[in-house]
Amino acid sequence: MAAASVQSSLNIANAGGAALGGALISAGFGYTAPSLAGAALALAALGLALLIGQLTRRAPNREEV
């Protein structure tokens, strides 16, 4: 079940990225806009990963409580 959820999330992200890229091109931003949007999304994901890592590191271990 978990493997199916992972695959589904990747498929949804792939479709969302294609839709976003197509919308940017249709809006007249040019063919480089999807690459810039992808880079912005990747930086946002990196920021979230770093934030979650910091929050996890600061959280008390449930076994110690």
C-alpha cells in the first residue's frame, strides 16, 4: 500500500509540473519559464526538507519522555 502511495504521489507531481509548465508557456512567459518555475519549486522543496530536519532534530525523543 505504501509503495502505491509513493508512485501515486510521483505521478501527481509529474502531472502538476507539466500543467504548470504548459500554463506558463500559454500565458506567454516563453519556453524558459518552466525551467525557472521548476528551479523555484526545487528550492522550495529543499527549504521544506531543511526545516523539517531542524524541527525533527529539536523535537524530544518519545522514548526519553
